[in-house]
Amino acid sequence: MKLVNITQGQTLSHRVRVAQSIWQRMRGLIGTKTMADDEVFWIPQCQGVHTFAMVFPIDVVFLDGQGTVLKIDPGMLPNRIGPVCWKARSVLELPGGAAKRYKLGIGNKLCWQE
């Protein structure tokens, strides 16, 4: 599956990992030493994340049910509790700096393609 920014006509990632089970949601990126520049971790049915026991910063992107970017928390450091976005229906975790590199903005429409 790949993640595409429809608003900008840009592919963000060909490597989308999805938290499909309760265990994957709880574990998240804990134990991951680094993320590739084009890697994305998607957590459906999520409104907030933490970075406890992580070793690198991440960009957190909150999406509504249609894949529209509602909020971006760039450079969230390890061992933090992030903000909650009550309107969010899912969260993307990107490598730190990726949101800026992709020029991701509030209101951008993202979609997943096989």
C-alpha cells in the first residue's frame, strides 16, 4: 500500500505499516531503532499518541475520516505524551522532519492506494 498526497499530487510513501491489532497499536514504534525516510506508521481509530521508550523524534499527523490533515505535531521527541485531536479518526507517524520535507499542510487530502 502507498500513501499519496492528492492535494499536491505527491507519493509520500510506498512503505505504510498499519497497526491492525491491539498489540500493534499498543507497541507502535517501540523497539524500532529508526524509520526509513519514506516509511509511515498508520494507526486507524486514533486521536493521540505517546513516544515512551522510543529513541528518535517523529512527526505526528492527525487525519479526519476522509484523510484530510487536521493537525501536525512536528518533531515529537521521545518519552513524551502528544496532544489529542478529538476530531481525528487516525494518526500517521512519520520520521522526524518528514512533514516539512513533504511540505505537508493542514487541509491536504491524503489517500491510500494499493
